[in-house]
Amino acid sequence: MASKSKVPSAFSNAELVPLGHSSYLPEPPLEEEKLAIWKSQVLIPFSLGSKPHAFLGPFVPQSSVESSFSADGVLAFSSKYNLDSLENAQKVFRTMPPVTKDLYLPWLDRVEGEKQDSWRAIGIYDVIQLSRYNVSYNFPMIMSSLFFWDRATSSFHVPCGMITPTLFDVAAILGLRPAGPSFRPDSHPKNPDVTPNFQKLSYQLFITLNMNRDGPVTDEEHVVFMMFWLSAYVFCSRSLQVPKTLLTLAQLLHEESSICLGKLILGNLYENLNEAVASFRSNDFPSVISGPFWLLQLWLNAIFEEKLQSSEPPNTSREIEGFRLTFLTTNIAKKHYYNAFRQYFNFFLSLQSFTPQLAPFSARKVGQVWFKRPFPSRTPSAQSEVLMTWRQFLSCQLLFCSFTHRPYQVVAYQPNLVARQFGLGQLKPSFMLEGSNLDILENARKSIDDLNKAISFFRKRRSEISPLKFEPIFYCTSTFQSWWSTYYHHPEISIEACN
């Protein structure tokens, strides 16, 4: 809901502040009356000349560098890298969505014929259609990105600031709404008796065993199809088999539950990135990296788009960005992995200034109708839904990322760290988790009581959103730049010296 209080403007009819070779947004005034409102607001308005813009709040002038980031810094800050795993990247990432679809597509066609209305009703039709496309991996690109990932902030650290896939990106790429209840491992389907029999088989044999050739699609077949799709094309099971842990989620989707699948996918990507980087940091190179890295690949394709060549056919669907982005993945010969890794690594290091290239979906030209609606809405009847959608995009919150409750797994979503990706001004951010609160997420994995404490912690800090018109802007304040520069320093990096 919108705040009942009028949100005061940070400043009006101002100009950018030149400093050195860059320009910055003016600093919001530290006036007690305004700060009391801004500390609970998602959007803080201001204007440059006659154009309306906004900062992404909440604005609480505090936060030290030392208590906000992972103690060891990102891997790119290391003086030496071991790239042995790059040689075996195709094996390490063997859980990527299957390219061979000769059995899957007929099954998809069969189930879609009867269930597409159900899929549309809960907003998953387009993301299921994405499985018709080959989302192949650019291994050097993904591997280079891991060296810039920070677990504490769930973001990539580059010279100009933080960047990361967000719920806004998930909506643009996959067409998944950010609203709806989060999936929890202790969720209960309405009809738990719909429990198909299945065996742990290879994906091809699984389809052969479970796809009916004739007659209507039964409840059991629909549930088992959803399990296969979730395992092979969404969460990319580590075992390359369909795990029973996906049964509850498949049943809920079959029942047209309003579960927010986008949050679950994004939370899993964050957690899988954490696990992959932890393996590299300990020199215990993973034998396999699993999870929805296809989403990361599509997001990176959008970020790197100016450097990539597309093989997109002219009739590609424009319902979601994901269809187009699949045609930007570059297939690199194994003998060129090393040179490609170096180029992508250096690209991350070259991001000295934030440009619209790093906010590829901020104009919202492609996507679902609800995604492209103006903010604020011009239609009073749609205002409530628009505000709810943007509040989810822009509010800090917990994301669940596990399918079992032993342990519960949660990660923090902190969009205020990457304000410019939404076309909003970047303030020096206030961190949800710092100081005495740093252990909240880790403790949440221990018991249901600790999990509920974490949920309560985030709910108490939920910000309000007001229907404020803003035009995209990609600047930060000089305070943010000074703060970030204090943290982001790295020695002269020589990839050639890597083992």
C-alpha cells in the first residue's frame, strides 16, 4: 500500500554536481524531519531541471564498509587464481538444461494442449515455453563472473558499484510476477493424494516411463511433467535425475497455487553462486555446479549484449526478454576458453562507470502487460496491483531457496544496493544485515524458531512505496562513490600469471 505521508523531495530543479571527470547527484539534506520519513520509504523523489527522478530507499545515513561485505572480498581481489576447473568447465556445468529434446518436446506439446490455460492462470506459461529453446552456457563468461560475486550482498562487485540479477530482471526475462506467497518446504498441497510413482532414472528414461501416449492428461501425469520440467529446465538437478524433493512444488503448481516461482528461482541462483564461489575459495574445485545458472547466463547476455552477436530468427516471440536472449549465447571452442575468460574478466574490471548497458530492462519495452504498465498507473483500478508489484521489486526481503526443511535455506534480497539497475539514483545504501544482525541468515538454517525470527526481522523493516513518477537515471551520489572506492581497490591483476 502507498504511504499516507507525503514523501518530501530530496531537492528540486537541481543540477548534476561535477567532480573530477565524473558527475554526481546532489546529496539529500540530513534534515531530521525528512530523514524520519525517508528511513521507511522505497522511493525518495527529486528532480533535475524539470525531470522527475527518485532515489531507491530507505535512506539511513550510516553503514561502514568493514561490516557490510564478505571478510575475504571477492575472488578477483586474490593475488593468484587457479583456473584448472576452466579446462573441465563443460563437465563441471553438465547440469545445464538438456539440449536434446526429441522426447521432451512431444511430451510438452501433449501436456500443453490441455494445461496451457492453467499455466497462464498462474503466470508460468512463458517460462515453460522457454524450455523449447536451447539455453547453452558460455563457460568462460560464467566462470569469470564467479570471481566478482560477494556472498554477503548477493551481488557482483565491479569498479562502479554492485550489480546483480533482481526480481525486476526475473520479470523481464521470464515473465514471472514478484508477488505471491513464497514457497516453503513445509507447504501443503490441497490434495496430497496426487502422488505419482516415479523412479530415479536418467531424464530420457524418465520421460519414456511417465509420458502417456493416449487419452487425457491425468493429474498424475501433469504433476510428474511439472517435476521433470522443474528438475531439468529450472533448478537443474545436481544428480541429473528428478528428485522427490520437487514433488510438493509440482503439486502446488498443478493446483494453480499462487506460489511466487520467481523468488524461488532467484533465491536458488544466489545460493548456488554462494556454493560455487565457496568451492573456488577453498581450492576444493567443484566436480559439478548445479542450479539455475541458465538465468545467470541470460542476464549476462543482456549485460554483454553490445559485445555479442545474435543468431535470432526474425519471428522470435517478444512476450519476454528470455526468448531473444537465448540467441546471444556464444559457443566458444574449448581451446579458446582461456583467452575468452581473460576478455570477460577484464570486461568486469573495465566497468568504471555505470551506464544504461548495466540496466538493460529499465525501459520495460518488452514483457508481459503487467510488467510494461506505467508507474504509477494511469488507471485507478490498476494502481493497487502496480504498487504491490513495484514494492516487491524494490523492497529488501528474504528469499527461500530450499525444497526441504533440513536445513531451511534463505538468502537476502537487497535491491537498494543496485538502485541504478531500476533507473533510480544510487545512495550510499543502508544494509539490512550488518553488525549484530550479520548472523541472522545463518541462524535461520538451524531451526524453525530461528527462521521465524529472521522473517520477523525483515517484516519489521518493510518499507512503504508511494506512487511517484520517475524517469530513469543512472547516477550515484559522490558519497556513494567515495564509500565504494574505499572498499573497491585491487592490485594490478595479471591473468597470465594464473595457474
